[in-house]
Amino acid sequence: MRPTSVNVQIRDMSPPRELLNFDKMAETKTAVPTGTPNTIELSMNSDNLVSESKPIEKEQMRVEPINRPKRTTREPAYLKDFNIVTGDKTRFNIIPKMSVEVLLKNVFTGTGEGPHWDEATQTLFFIDNLGKKVVSWNYRTKEVQMIQLEKVLGFIIPRAKGGHVIGYGKTISVIDWNSKNVSVITEVDKTVDTRMNDGKCDARGRLWFGTMGADRLPEMPEKEQGSLYCLYTDGTVKKHMEKVTISNGLAWSSDNKRMYYIDSIPGKVYGMDYDVETGTFTNQKVIVDFKALGTLGLPDGMTIDTEDKIWVACYDGAKVVRFDPDTGKQLKCIDFPAKRITSCCFGGPNYDELFVTCGRSGATEQELKDLPLSGSLFRVTGLGLKGSKPNIFEG
């Protein structure tokens, strides 16, 4: 079958930086804004696995600024895939352009969520929450494995003692990947009609997770029925927040002094001071208000890079946006050929690849016709940024 092409826009919303223009290098030093969208071609086969993008070798070039006559020739062909960004007066950094590819086409029948990179096995784990499946994709072999379960899922995270901890119905459970057996660790919200949603571990291996109200109508959960919990490594469970509608993305700063959290329906991204020794937070404040922004949909899953900037999946916004959590400013925006972007995480051998999940559940027939890649797993490369090794559950 002939490959199809889709245009994907990637916009850098960082403060403008001075770019080196090969056509005007001898006659001007005018700064060129980097906010102009770049359009790339995304090739997709009809097969589930698509990996056609050729990696761009990351290197640096030293350029000596000299006076020379006016140039009218175009930039060298071998540099066409690079952005040239000024460093100091005598050195220029060559940064590969970003690209988006479909890693697994239409892999989610419901809603993809909870991507987690496992460094030990070089495997990406994730879930199809409404499809009730846990899924793995091996980086080396490209093998995909799925386990069909019976209840709605919230997340999957490796466990130090073996197996993987999952949000399963109202329970925190452990699944053995080989035997497919599921055993319950604890259950929450016994008197309230809720289910598990997103979860993540802090630097001490505590499991933070949240619940959301039951879906009475498609994508319309009961408001303020959910909570934010922490499962400590000794088995203790503590509720840290209540009256949550859809408990979602979690992240911590590299020094573990800041914690970030999302409640999707109010459209709020919160920042708080975090005590990693006690596993508690204080001084909770809104750092990004999606409803005030108005054009990004709702905040869903979240990750953080080594520069302590947060990346938020925009449900109904078809985007992942990088924010400065100190100022709330948008720094980068990546558009996808799917509307319901749900979560993201850094992974790959160097943690410089961004894996992005999305949803298919609730999409209209027209939406699926217009956006046939809804329910796919995407990968973004060439970001020039990295994430860190994720924490696993130590309980």
C-alpha cells in the first residue's frame, strides 16, 4: 500500500534567538524570530509499526565570523535539515529539526495513557484505559505485547520487587507480565463511584495516584468526586486532596523541591513546595490556567525535562505544550494529527525522545474521518532536550 502523508506543525515558542541566515550573513545581523511554524512531512504505512524517519546525527560546528563579500547562494544542501542558532561570538550550535512519527498506528481502541519508559528493558509501557489493556513496546526489537484485562486502567509503573503496579478499577494492584496474574495491594474510594486515573512515583519510590468520578455520559465524569492519594512504601495510603474531578498529570523538579499536579476539568496546573523526606506538599498554587488561555483544550498528562520545564498534553487541543512553571509562559508547542492528546514521557536510550499517547474513545465519525490517526502512539525526535530516568514503585 502506498504511504500517506500528513502535515504536522511544530512551533518553537521560546523567546526569539538570533539565527544565522546564510543568504544575508554578510550584510545583516537582524534577529529572525523562531516562532514561525515549520511544516514537516509525516510518512505513514498501513502497518501498525512505522519507523521511517532517519535519525539526524547531532554534532557541533565551529564557524569563524569573518568579513566577506555579499553572498547570494543558498545555504549548503547538507545543512538543510538543521537550525543554526548562535552561541557565542565564535561558536554556533547546530540543532536538528524536530520530527513527529507514528510509532504504532491506531493502537488504542479507547484512550492511550500513562506512558512509562523502563530503562532496564529499554521498553515503553503504557495503557489503553477504556480498552482495558496494558501494552509494551520494545525499543530494540519493536515487539508489541498486550494483556487484555477486565477493568478500566489508570497507569502502569515497574515495581522494584517485581512485576508492575497498575491503577485497576478502584484498586492499586500488581500484574505479573509473564503469568498475567493480578493481585490487589489496596483499594480506595469504597463508598464513592470513582475509578483510577493517572499515577507516578516520587524520588523515594512512593506512588502518587488519583481518582476521577464515574463517567455518567461520555467524557462527562461526576464533578469533584475524585481525590489525590499517596501509597507509601510501607503500605500506608493517605489522601492529600479531595473534590478533584479528573486527577491527572504529576511531575517533580530535579531537586525534588517542587511538585506539579493537574486537575483536568477546572483546567488547572498546580505547583507546590514538596518535602521529599516526608512525602508531603504545601503552598499549592495555580501556575497555568488552561481556561484563561482558551485555545489549548484541557490539561491531561504531564512530564518534565532536565531543565525543569513541564510538558503538558492538551486533550481536545491536538498539542503538547512546554511551559515554564515559574512564569506560566508557553515555550514550545507541538501539533499532532490527533485531537485528544492524553499524555507524554521522555524515553529512548538517551531520554531525548518524547513518546505521546492519544485517545480514540468519544470521537465522532467525522472526527475519525478527518483525523484517522486518532488512537495512535507518536514519537517526537530532534527536540534538543532530554528527560530523566523515571522513578519506580519501591513498595
